[in-house]
Amino acid sequence: MGDFHQLQVWRSSHALVLDIYRVTADFPRHELFGLTSQLRRANATIPANVAEGTGRGGDREFLRFLRMALGSAAELEYQLFLAHELHYLSDCDYDAIADSLTEVKRMLSRLIERIAAIERERRVSDPRPATRDSRLMSRDS
């Protein structure tokens, strides 16, 4: 796939990680191993999955990791809501982070759609299931 640093979705999700670390630094100490940890972990897995997916074997694997990143974004969305409801996040911080998260989710969804379309096209143009044996046999012929 290439260098994940070049992907806007990675850059935006990484910026979101930095924002989450900044705002959770002021959370109550009793939440350190609870909500603080959950927010940070769910958030950090978004750019981590994007990065890992770029290092995998192709579009199908990249797509799988992008879907995991989108799942982590949904988890983060709830955790942010909870933190706001518990008054750990100010309205201003919550709104700014929620807006950034919404944008990251949009970017992930668009990228998933594009790569899924490429995968569908690839399957239509060559409907035979690719197996190791068939690939080896075609090289020998």
C-alpha cells in the first residue's frame, strides 16, 4: 500500500489521539485505569490499524484493518459521550473532539468504499478464486 504517513485519514486520526491524551490528562485519578485508559486505547487503535493495514499484503487486508479502525472509532464515540455526560469533558472540548471524530469516520468510510469497489472490480474481472496452487501452476505453464 505505501507509507501510512501520506494518508490524510492517518494524519487526522493521529491528531485526534493527541487531543484525547491532552483532555484525558485532567480526568479524575480514579478513572486512570477505567475510562481514561479505554478512551486512549480505543483512540490509539484507529491510526494504528490504518498504519498496520498499509503494511499488509494488499487491498483485502488493508480493507480489513480499515474496518477495525472504523469499529474503534464507533467505540470512541460512545466513550466520549460518556465522559461528557460524567462532566469530565467540557462542552467545548467534547464538541471539538466529536467533530474531529466525525470527520475521521467519514474519511474511513470513504476509503473503505473506494477499496471495496476496487476489490469488487478485481473479483468481477477474474472470478476464479486465487489459490496458491493455481498461481504456481500459471507460472509454470
